[in-house]
Amino acid sequence: MSKSSSVRQLTPPAIRARKGTEPIICLTSYTASMTKLVDPHVDLILVGDSLAMTIYGMASTVGVTIEMMIAHGRAVAKAAYHACVVVDLPFSSYEATPADAFRTAAHVMAATGCAAVKLEGGAEMAETIRFLTQRGVPVMAHIGLTPQSVNAMGGYPVRGRGEGEAAAILADAHAVAGAGAFSVVIEKTAEPLSRDITAKLDIPTIGIGASLACDGQILVLDDVVGLFTEFRPRFVRRYAETAQSIEAAVKDYAADVRARRFPGPEHTFTDTASDAKSG
Ligand code: KIV
């Protein structure tokens, strides 16, 4: 299939227009092969900076680089035909000034072909979100738990439980929506607050550990399919145990090679053309 075929790819305005209609289905993806499996079934694919942990084995998202996001963003955007593709801006690439954020976002969009970028932060990022959206960069905001601030927060706490914190996060939600974000991720946030935010904003809320009250849901693909076994956040529902299948397949392959059972005659080329059926 080519990008010019009859499949219409979802755009940021189309995602925004889904507010108040059906749930918006979002997942992360980082590679072309996974994107081909995910794309027909979801509305939005996020090339998340969670690739720090899932792909690169880092302890947090803080060390992710623009080069990493561009390499994976390009692979995903090329492979997606239906879902809206959003790429995360990595830590330290957008916070200092709106102009820095624009340069980074424009570079990421031009180099990958993604439709939008995501950045973390609430009221303090509103000016930047306005600067970007007024210059042709659709922005998905991200509030509540913001993992790029892991060092400042001292971990990954549930957000929005006390009255003061809930009021601050509600103010963040209003700030990013007012600045022009087309949607907002709410992460690991108490249900009454995410319900309140969802009721009050006119842009879709996409929850991850933020309850059924949100307009849509997002999870990390590796968690959903069980590729990542070391740690399972409470807000994840696992739909497959892929790591176990991969390990079993690799063990069988190793045993076959060790016992000289692989390759078989069907995988072997002779010196005549009689075996030229495939490959
Ligand atoms: O990086 C990420 O994967 C995210 C989540 C919202 C899924 O930001």
C-alpha cells in the first residue's frame, strides 16, 4: 500500500473532533514492523520517549536524544497509513524557550513526517504550546505525572490526590488547552481529577493510569503485549505474554542449530534451478 492510496490517515484536527464521541484508541510504537501490526487498530500512534526503557534499556526517559526520536519517528511515520503519528520531544530539547521548542519540533516533523509532537508540562509550557500551534505545529500536551521530571519529583508518584495538587493540575489542563493543544495526555492521576478535567476541557483527554473517565486511552505497546517483563505498572492490562513466546522460539532455534536439525533440505539451495520456487 502507498501513502497515496484511498486510506485516509487521521489528523490532529480529526482526533480533536472525536471529543465527546467514541473512545480514542492510542498506543506507542517505535518500529516499522510493530507499526504495521498496530496501525489498522488504533487512532493515534505515539513514538514515545518511553523507548528509553523499552528499546534502549535506560533507567528513565531523561537521556533520550533527538537523534533517537527521529530515527524511530521516521520508521513509524513511514509504516503508518491510518493512525495519526505523534512524536515525543525529548527532555531538554524544548523547555528553555519557545523558539528552541519550535526549532526542535519543526526539525522532528520535517525529518520524520509525523503529524504532531508531544511535550510534557502544564501552565509553564503554555506559552511554548501557543508559539508552536500558531506556527503550524500541532501539539499533544502531557500533564499529571510527567516522567521527564522524575529527578525533580523523586520518582513516579500518583498525581492529583490532595486539593492543592488537584487544583494545580486542573489549572495545567486549562492552560494547555487554552494554548491550543489538540489533545492532552493525563498520566497516573487520580480518577476524580481526570474526570473533572475531561468534563471541563473541550479537547480530548487521553488517559494512562487516569481512569475510564478520559476521552481515550494510551498504553506502552510493550506492556500491552508483554514484551517488557521486569516491571508492570498497576494501570497496565496485559493482553499477551510475547516475551515468553519469543524466548521459547529462540530456545527451539538454538536446540535445532545445536542438533544440526536446522537448516533442513527445504531451506537449502542446490546447484540446479529445480528448487527456485521462492526466496
Ligand atoms: O513516552 C511514552 O510512551 C508516553 C506515554 C504517554 C505512553 O509518553
